[in-house]
Amino acid sequence: HNGLLADFFSPKDISQAVATILNDSDLASKLGSNARDSILTKYSLEKTLPLQLSLMQLVATGVLP
């Protein structure tokens, strides 16, 4: 959906994934666009800041140690 999986300990698998992206610009563009959408949807400041502030409030009030 937003990237290629490769065995971290396999240089061959990693190089094949890199070669796939380098040889298929349409796939690279699609994966890149999907990755950007995932980051904006799940990890933007607007999404994460309220959660971080809530966590700090819980710690500050002693609800969480």
C-alpha cells in the first residue's frame, strides 16, 4: 500500500526492492503518494499533539506514574 517489504538482514532482498522502485516510476509515485497520505492521516501534528498533551496531563495529575 505505501512501501515494499524486504528482509532487513538480506542485502539481496533489499537490493531487489530498491531495483523495483528504481525501475518502475509509476509504482514509486503511487507508493510515495500513499506513504505521504498515511503520514498526514495518522501522524500529523494536528493528530498527535492532542494525544501528547492528554498524556502529559495524565502524568502531571498523577493518574499515570
